[in-house]
Amino acid sequence: MDALAPRGEALLCALVLAPHTYSRNRFFSLFTDPKAILTRRRASKLRGIIRQMVGERSPRAEVVGEQLLEDGQVVIKYQVKEIGFVRTVALSPMEASVLKYALHRATGATLEPSDRERVELALQGLIPPFAPELT
């Protein structure tokens, strides 16, 4: 992977919150590295859910259920009553946190401090480590 490209959860958060930040020309490895491709797909899935919940092109969806599974996954069920649409998604804890973080930014929805902390901690992975001071 490109030395400048963020890794792991930092990349997921960045691609959900600011998807146009990483251009194909400058970060070509994000489009060729298998792990980065999976992260881009996860981010794309989350952006689609956000569009449905914010209601950019259709009526806004509302969350009708949320459940934490034993393996740590978060199952979220949401619906758009006007069109009879119901969807259930199972998300990792990070995916659920970045989804809630993005919805908070877009709609002012309630955001738990633990979700904010998880996303902001992951986003710190975007900052390259500083070289030790030379003395």
C-alpha cells in the first residue's frame, strides 16, 4: 500500500466522511490493494445507508431497531414507511460508530460519546507519526 495512504479503520472513516479525499491518481494502491478495495466497498455500503437515512433522493428512513450481538456486531433495522422499504444490516462496531457519527453530522441525530471517541481515535490514524526530535 502507498506510504501516504491511511490504513485500516482510519481509511474507512475517511472514505465515509470525506469520500473524495483520496484520488485514484495520487492513491492508486487504494484501487489495487485487496485490503484497501474491501475497505472502499465497506465505505460505499455505509454511504448508501447514510443516503437512505438522510433522505437525499427519497423519503427519509427511520431506525426501528438496533441490537448488539454477542460477537460485537451491531444489527440495525430501518424503514421508509412511505414506500414499504425495510432493511436490516449487520455492522462491525466501527462501521456502526462511523454511521452514527455521519448521521449526527448530517441530521443532528444523537451521538453517544463512545461512538464519537471511536471515530475520532480512528481518524488519528490519518496523521503521520512525527519523527523524534534530533538533539
